[in-house]
Amino acid sequence: MTELDERKAAVLRAIVEQYVDTAQPVGSQTVTNTTGLGVSAATVRNEMSLLEREGYIAQPHPSAGRVPTDRGYRYYVDHLAGSGQLPATERRRIVDFFSSATLAMDQLLSQTSHLLAGVTAHAAVVVGPELQAVVVRAANIVLLQPRVVLAVVVLSNGAVEKEVVVFDDDVSDDDAAEASIRFAQQLGGRRLADVLVGDDDAPTTSDTRERPDRVAEIVNASRIALQTRLDEHQHDALYVGGASRLAAEHDAFVTTNTARLLDLLEQHVVLASLMRELLGPGLTVCIGSENTSLDLRECSLVLAPYLVEGEPGGTVGVLGPTRMDYRKAQAAVSAVSQQLGRQLSR
């Protein structure tokens, strides 16, 4: 995309920011009054004609002013928006939320999505860390009843996963204690994907009793139970806040069916996959026609990864119409992703 000269850039900035603020096509007189370029309205109209010819703005009706196109929004985001700053009250709101948060993993991610929706006034999405990629911080097996144990793992993303395992025969205190030690040794400090279904502790036959090693049996049953639990829940790690805001923004859409957008937000597997596909190494903005999904052709996504102990965790983002305040959305997504990563790395 060719870089615009200073005057054209100033005109485009004025059109984008005025249209985002008012939702009304922007005329040359408004641009003249707000840019401080020191040129006549006729000169501004000429610049607007050139910008329209180059595809940065469009005129919805012959007698109307101009509105930004996806190309215009893209240029604005890449060259003109800069690093936005949230108002002090919003920055404090984000800091206070995470400094006082003592929630379980799923509650924290859910409340984070609502926090981001409140700050940006758009629908917000938080994708949880892929469980198979996280590291086990601690593992334990607790004897609850003679034939019932509780297998627990504490993960590097802050989550605690646990599952009850029932056996046909009684489990002794000594076997449970030894199984817990072996369980911790095998899982601690390793990636979850590498340890739950491994062969480290397959039951073996004892020389004296001619039966499988009881401790190994307990360890493996615990690992299998946890793996089953994770397989059942790993696609649910997506949280949506402020979905109703899309319905409230229906006037910003021409061809998009908001009911289909709401349905997309409910398709967690599809949406999480889409966000991971779009996400770059840092802050990512995907505007209108840049989206591969037809349902998102009038929408923009502002996304950022969050890091857990220096490793990629999940994704934070907002979804709204292309007529969004990109400076505020980027600043909010950036602040929330950083705070969430710090919270999960404690």
C-alpha cells in the first residue's frame, strides 16, 4: 500500500475518526474544520476525490459525504492510529480487576471476557490455553475411600484438573502414598501431552505375588481418567463476553445477519480455530474483507496472544463492526492480554 502524503493522510484520519465517532458520512466542511490544514474546503474535496479514486474512502450516496473503506481502515490502523492510550479510569479498572482476582481458571477467563467487553463496548472473546501444551507444576493422588482416589494436577496455566478414580478392590494407604509419589515424579515439570498417556509406569507382574504392580495400576488409572476428562473439556476453553453488543450494533451492518454472528460466537471450536489462524506474534487487526469467513466481512477482529511463563497461552480479542475505535480496541486488548498473562504466570 503506497504511503499517502501528509495532507491526504490527515484527511483520511479525519474521515475515519469522525465516522467512528458519529456513524455519519463525513463532508469536506467537517474535514476542513477538524484537521487544521489551513486549506479551503475545495482543496479538501479534491483530496477526498483522490482518496476515493484510490479506494480509501467511498461515497454511499451522491449527495452524502464519505465513509472509510476496508482499505482506508487498514491504512489508518497501520500508519495513523499509533499506540492508543486508554483513559486512566479504564486502565485502573483493568489493573484493579487482576490485582484482586482470586478466581478459578475458567471463572477468571470468563470474567476477563466480560471485563474486555465492558471496556471496549464490543463483544469480547478469550481463548484458554491449549491444555495439552501446558506444563504440570504439581501432581498428587489422594485416597478418599478404600476403593476411591482423587487424581489432581496443577498446571502452569493456573488450572487445577482433578478426577475421581474408582477401583474394584481396596487401595491401601501405603499403595496410595507410593502411587502419589510416583505420580508426582512422572508428571511434574513435563508437558501434559507427554505424560498422561505415556508408558512410564505400565503395570508389571510381581515376582512374589504374580499379579500386576498395584501402585503402577493406580498411577495409570489416574492418568487415563485425567486424559479422558481433558479430552471431553478441551474444546470448551473459549469464553465470550458482551455478545448482546453485536445485536445492539446491527445498524453498523448492511449485509451481515447479526443472528448468524451470534451463532458463530456459540460455535466455540470454529471460533477458537479461526482466532488461532488469524493471530500473529503480537497485536493483530483483521478488517472486514480480510476475514476469510463470509459472516465476518463487515466485522473487525482485534487480537493479541497472552503468555504464560513466557510461553504462548491463549488469545484475547474483540469482535465488532469495521466502524470501531481501533485505537481504544488495540489499547484495551493489549492491556488485558498482558495482565492476564501475568496473572496466570504467578
